[in-house]
Amino acid sequence: MRMGRIEFAVAVLASALVTVTGLYLGLTKAGTEAGTFGWVIAVVGGAAFIANLVLRTRLR
């Protein structure tokens, strides 16, 4: 089943928002548990962003 344009846009937007939120927490709350959590969700969001882009190019 192919992913439509709207689904793809929502997936990319959601993963980008997770990445940005994680970067914000990681950079502004450095040295705290919130900062560590921020870096973790930034990595997860970045991986999801890259995965969405790679899958989109392969499913065309």
C-alpha cells in the first residue's frame, strides 16, 4: 500500500517536530534529566525523519 502525500507530510512534520523539541530540551536543559531526555528524543526523531525520507524514495 502506497503512502499518500498527506500521510507523508504528516509523518515528516511529526518527526521534525519531535527532533526540534528534543534539540530544544537538550540544549536549554543541559546537565539535567530533561536535557538527557531531550537528546534521546532528538535522536529518535531524527532517525524517524531519515527513515520517512528513505522509505518515500523507495516506495515511489
